[in-house]
Amino acid sequence: MMTEATKARFAREVAKYPADQKQSAVMACLSIVQQEEGWVSAENEAIIADYLGMPQIAVHEVTTFYNMYNQQPTGKYKLNVCTNLPCQLRDGYKALHHLESKLGIKMGETTADGMFTLQQSECLGACADSPVMLVNDRCMCSFMTNEKLDELVDGLRAAEGQA
Ligand code: FES
């Protein structure tokens, strides 16, 4: 069920485009749903499809193309480590494997306490800063040595009173 507040946010995005091109607001609507619920469910894809007058599969194609859209619930902190080729050549996998070891989870999993989700990411456009990662789709972290990865995780745990 979409709330009136969500409908109002959708309407503001749709109003930015010509009336016959409201599908252009699909990414914004997906972002709104993710901000409000933390992830994009098939049910919400259907609601957006209906709202924008487009096939549900077309909405799903957008959700699955961009890896910032979460297709399942994630932990409070989503850690995306770039493992595209340039980063692979400069310790991208080493950073990913270090986080797997530190968090006790595999790539794609969430820690049992719901604090961290670990994922791979496509190129973040900062290959020269490798290893690079993104925290919660917003905070870019560069030159992530094992020591810096430990500081990041320990700092986030401390901030949550878990240290
Ligand atoms: S390949 Fe990792 S930032 Fe470009």
C-alpha cells in the first residue's frame, strides 16, 4: 500500500516531465521506495508500474540494472566493494575478502545482527583510488587497505555501541 505522503512524492517527480513521459520518473520513484522501506520489493515495483502506466517488467529491468537498488532487505550499513577489472588489479578482491573475514559473512550476505551487508559493486569511477568502496550508496571510501577497512567497521560498530 502506498501512503498519501509517498503518492505526493511520486507526483512531485512525475511533474518534472511532460505528461506523456511520466515513465521518466521511474528511477526517482524507485529511490523514494528504497528510502522509505530500505529495499524495492516486487509488490512495490507493481505499484510503481501501475502509477507510471508501464509494464512491471520494465520497472524490474531498471531495479536490476542499477546495483544501488536493493532487491532484498539489507543491513544498516551496506558495504559495496568495487571488484571491476581495474580494481581487481589493485587489491579490490583483497579488500572484499578481508571484509568477508572480518564480518564473518560471504559476499552478498548480511551479518546476523543486521548491521552489515557486503556486496560487490560495478566501477565506481574512481579506479585510481583502488581499493574503493561505497557505504550506503553515498559515502565513497578510497585506498581501503586492510587497516582502513578495520577502522571503518570498528568505527561503525563503536558508533552503534557494539565495540
Ligand atoms: S574499476 Fe573500481 S572504481 Fe573503477
